[in-house]
Amino acid sequence: MSDQQTTFSGEYIFSIICGLTSVYLVEKNAPGTHPLIKYFIIPIFITYLILLFLNTVAPQFNESTQKFNNYVKDKSNNSINSIGYIKIFPPLFAILIIFIILLYNHNFDQKKNK
């Protein structure tokens, strides 16, 4: 047994999206196809081919997606920290939830029977 674990990376996300897209395209263009072929064999085959292609042609794809992921995380964390609304937002959110509940219960209805 290997001690190395497979991690869910950008390659897998991209290949799964391509596999699901192939299911959609087969369903749209050939709706009479046998469900076993349409929902199982074709997506697995497409996913395998995409993974094989990415590992062969673009071996640095995982590193690039990891760098992009780190960039997005860093930018979002910095922008959230620079806004400063984190300290004020939870009470406002609680007030918003209470207001929505009151609206849902028709507490602000002006046409109530007196």
C-alpha cells in the first residue's frame, strides 16, 4: 500500500466538470441513449481522458490552481479585514432576521381587522 494520499485538486474539479458537461450534452443531443452508457460509462471515460490529458500536457496544472486558490483566499481575507464591518455585522444580521420573521408573520400588516 502507498502512504501517499490523493488530494482533491484543480485537475479533479476540471475533469468532473467536463464529465458532467458530457452527460448534459449526451442527454441533450441523444436522449434515447441507454442510461448506463449516458450516466456512467461516458462520464467516467471523459473524466479519465481529461485527467490523462492534463497530467501529460500540463503537469503544473495543480500548482497553478493552488496558487490561484491562495491568491483568492489572501485577497478575500485582506478585503474582509480592511472593511472592519465584521465587528458590527452580527448584531445587524440578528436584527435583519428578526425583521424578516416579523414580516413573515404579518406583524406590519396595515389591513388588519381591528
